[in-house]
Amino acid sequence: MNRMTSITAGLLLGSGLVAGSVHADLLESIKSDGVFTVGTEARYAPHEFIEDGEIVGYSADLMEYIMPELEGVELIRMDLPWQGILPGLERERFDYVITSVTATPERMQRYHLSAPIADATMAILKRAGEEEIGSPEDIGGKVAAAQAGSAQLEALEALAAELEEAGTPLSDIRTYTGVDEAYADLGTGRVDVVINSLPNLLEAERTRPDVFEVVGTFGEPVYFSWAGRRDDESASLNAFMDEQIRRLNEDGTLNELQEKWFGAPMDVPLELPAAE
């Protein structure tokens, strides 16, 4: 029977359980060692978050369907701030990333991004009843927020450049370690809008409809993936995870879990669009 364990980064690093050595075949090493160590950010509801001391959410449910294919292997999840996730993968602190990684062309070149797991199209969140903001173009002159080091921040900066060229620049861009902090400042009026992926903003609106309201999407469609290292040792694990995600997409499990966690199924392709 497979076990799923969550553990904080500090405890894992201190105990020496970190996956720090590279083997000729990472998937076979995981099977022989009986441990699959992954990095996650459990502050990104409804994808990954803490409830009653456990990591739950969309990604956790997906792994419940995948881990039986790794019979006898224990899943250990390192809970890290987003800013440490991809650097930790590169430094081999864990085997794989099971958290929502927005698939950008730059990341696709640097990492092996998995088959898509969810829609990640950019959107805008405002305070409920804020009539001045009805479209992305209306945030000119406003204070906008996004998570530091995120693709959402890059999208906000690109939108800010377009607005400045149009003569309606943003008043300020503020960054936060976690999106919950940005939502809190939006609720109290310290910022005017928060940029995030649509599913996450819909969750914020669903749980606090008296406080938040989604304005709409902007930019090209993008998707969430998981991530592995782009090297020969990791190729077998990357292929295994891609196969499992595509299986869950084709048999309808992704849609069922999207309905559960996001309120509606998503049109998610079996493969990421090619990086331009």
C-alpha cells in the first residue's frame, strides 16, 4: 500500500531525507528505494493547500490516482515557498515538482514540464463592487499585485508595459511571497487588483464573494504543469509522469477533479503547445 507523507522543508533537510544523489535511472531508483520525494507549495488553493495539518487539493487528489502505479513507494512532499521550488529541483533536493507550474516558453526550455494538468490563463481579481474596473485596460493608474518570481508577475509586467505605451500606466506593482498575502491586501484596499491564474481567482471569488470579484482574462491561453529535471537520469520519471497525466486526462479523471476543486471541467490538451 502506498503512503503519502507531507513534511516541511526544514525538517526534511535536517533529517537527511532529501533526494540529493543522481542515479543512472531516477524512476528505477525511486522504486528500489521505496521513496518518491517531491517539492510542493501548499499555499495555492485549490491546487495545493493545508487542511487539518495535511496537504490537500487538486494535485494531491491527482497523486492518489498515480501513486498506485508505484507500488510500495512512499510519497514524501516537501512544502516550500514558491521561490524555492524550481531552484530546489535543479539542486536535486527532491525528485520532481508536484505543484502548479505555469508553462512558459522559458521554463519549457529549462525544465521538463509535464503534460498539462489545468488551465492557467491569466486573470484579474478586484474588490467586489469596484465599478471602475471592468476590463484589463481599466487597471491603468491602479496598484496591482502578483506573487514574486511567478509567471503571473511576468504577465502583469507585460500588461503594464502595454498600458504605459497606451498612456495609462499602472500606479505601482507590488510583489508578495504568497498570493494569500496579496489577497489580504486587496481586501483591505492596500492594492487595487491581484493578477493570478483564472482557476485560483475563481476560488478566491467563490469562497469570499462579498469581498472579491474576477474581472476577466487577458493574454494567450496557458496551462499548469508539473516539472522534472531536463537530464538523462530524469527521463524515465518524466515519461512515467506524463503517461499518468495523459491517462487521467483521457479517462475523464482530470475533468472530475476539476469539477470538484474548480467548479467546472477544463479543456486541457494532452500535450503542451510547442514553445515559440
